[in-house]
Amino acid sequence: MVDLDFTRLCKHLQANDAETKKKYWRSLPARHEVQRFTREEIRTLEDLVLAEKDQDLRAYAILSLSAVYALGGVAAGEKPTEKSSEKLSDWLFEPFSHVRKDARAGTQSSLVLSVCDNQYIRDVQAQVEIARLLPSDRYPQTKFRHVPHEHPDWGDAGLDQAQGVCFIGRPLMFRNCRIIEQFPADLRFSIVSPPETGERADRSHVLPETGERTDFFCVTQNRPKAGPLRYNTVEQGANRHDYAIVQRFTIRFGGRDVVVLVIAGASGLGTIGAARWIASFDWTRKSREGFARKAGLETLDRSTRFEALLEVSGLVHKPARPWSPTPVVKSLFLHRSRNLLKAPSRVALATDSGLLTHAGEVRYLLFDDDEMDFSPKDNAAVVAVCAKCFLESRTEIPIEELISDARAWPDNNYRPTRDKAASFFRDHLQRHGLNITVSADSVKLPAGCRIETILAAPST
């Protein structure tokens, strides 16, 4: 290995000759073993990966840089990175940072997985963004792995000892993965194949009337009773409008609990947008406590299910260049909560006729477009207030009238007594962050909140 200072090395990595670039990218792991790169030098190498315009060279570079990540360590004399509690990324990846010992399995590790086709690695930009969030001194047992798309060898990936697994890119790409087969059936979001094009979205289909591409995969909001709600990715001219999901949940796999993190867009634009969003979203102690309170949770820990939906926009470059995404969070959920980013402006009571005469006819609720799945006791309080307000075209109802109206309480088991009514409504309405004002004598809807009825979707 030729001894080069870091500045000269970077010049070679930016040479005009592709073989020269490959030679020096290939040398990185050996150089790191002899003399550890500093964190600043690794960030510079990551920037060079993203600046590489040749797609094949970019994939080759990330393979070499991944080998550096796997070796771990930082230059002698550098202080460990201080952990900040103000970042969403720290909370999401917290289960990946701990090293646990098991007498039978030895030291467990965590995995960050992406898909590759021969020398081409998908979602390279997103992987670099995630690598920047996981310095080796804080995540010494987190390994980056590339899984072949066509013929994956999961026996070599290390799933059997993983305490955490992060999937970069839509789960459909990770074929025959047993962990994905164990994903909870009630996840709020998933990514599905494009309509009429099968599993592979490799045929360009353009609508002649609008010029929009429609062959993209699609983020779907899974609504068991109301039916799925699709968020379609479209591309028109030089603009793409994409959707992405960020999810964290725990599954039981191989006799142990495994934390799963999904960072995925319907297309590559959404995936890189989601990776950047988790590093920038405001996640202070105050905001976390507010989210927990609205979700009816005492605290947030590694078992808390987290699901977010993002809108991501970006310019399409020809020839291809790295994405410059603009991500905007659309909704955020903890467990089965409502959208924690805003109180609903519309509450829809779904009935079989589309009409309402009493609360017992309500099959499910929509807060804006989100289907809410409360327990019967919680559901009774919300439905009673909304049904009463709708039936009488009022936004404020005296508590005495509310608990006395049989139309609002088809099941008397959940009707509160007069002496506990105010505390009952405060608990069951304000705990969900509905912004419904509960005084000693009345309940009042927030300004601008609309109550309506809709025709329920057919039962399946």
C-alpha cells in the first residue's frame, strides 16, 4: 500500500480515470487498519461518495466505505462522540447502541441492511446518511450488510444474532427475509407494488393527458374497516413528488425480541428524504413528553411503536445525480394514537346507511383520513360526544344532557355517573389530544372541527 497523506488520497479519489479511482477506493480498509481515519476524514470520504456522478463507481465506493465502517474505531486521541438527546435519530437507534452478552449466542450485533444487484447498491445516499448517524464508538456492534436482490443469502447476513435490524429501502426488495414475514399485521403503513406492473417497477408508463409517470411503488395507509388509502408517487417533467415511511417496532424472532427500523420511500427519493428527516426532526424532551401525553402513554421506550408518513419532493436530473430531497412530515403515530402533529379538523362517523340516529350505528371513526381503533370504553366516550354534537348541530353540550341522552349511550356499561362525569370526559377525550374542552358543566368542540357522517365501507 502506497503511503499517501489524506489530501493526496482525496485527489486520487477524484481522478478522471475510473480505474485509478477504484484502486484507491479499494485501498481504504487496509489504510484504516494501519492508521484509523478521523471522523472528519470519514465525513469527507462520504461527501466524495455522494459527489461521484458515475453510478457504478459510487456503488464501488460505498462497498469500500462499508468495509471501513465494519472495522470500526476512530483515530487515536479523538474524543467519543457525545450523545444528544435532542435528535429523533438517537431515540430511534438507541436499541442499536447497546452491546449485550448472551451465554449461548455470544455478543449480539445490530444490522443495517440494503439491497445490491451485482456491483450496484440501491439507496446509496440513504445508507451514507444513516452511517453518519451511527459512529463506531457509540455503535460498535452495528454492522452494514448488502443483501443480493435476486438470490439473497440470509444465512450470511447475521439475522440470527441481531438485536436490531434497520431496513434501508422498501421491505419488498428484501426477498425471502424471515424477519419481514414476522412484521405486525396491524402496521399503519406499508409499501405496495405499483398497479398493473407486478413486483418490478421497471417499465416507464406516462399518462398522455398529464405527462405523469405512474409506475412507482406506493405507500398505503392500512385501514382495516375503512379500506386502504393510497399515497401515489408521481413524476411530471423534472419534478418528482414521493412518499416515505419511518417505522420502529418490536417483533419476536428466534426466541428473542428484535427491534426493527424501516426507512423507506416508494422510490429512492423518498428513502433518502426519510434518512435525512430523522436527523433533523425536532425531538426534544418537551416534545417527546407532549407526544407521549397525547398518545395516552406514561413514557416512551424501545417497545413504543413509532410510525411516520413523509412527503418528499425533488428535482429529477438527467443524467442522474444525487437527490436533493425536501422532506415534510405529514403524520406521526405512537402505538394506535391519532396523528400527533395536529388535532383532527374533521371527525367522520361511519355507519352502514351513511345516516345517524344513535351512537350504536357507528362502525368506526375517521379523524381526518385516519381510522381510529380505540378500545370500546374509549370509543364510547368519543362517539357519544361526536354523535350528540352531530344530532343536535351544536359544538357545546352540557354534561347533564350528554349523559342523560340514551342515543349517545347504546351500551349503558360505559355511561359515566353524574358525580364522575367531568373527570371521565377529561380522561377519555383530552388524553387523546382532541382539543375538546371539558369544564365542570359542559364539553366543547374546538373551533373549526367538523362532525359528519359517511357511508361505511363494506365489511370484509
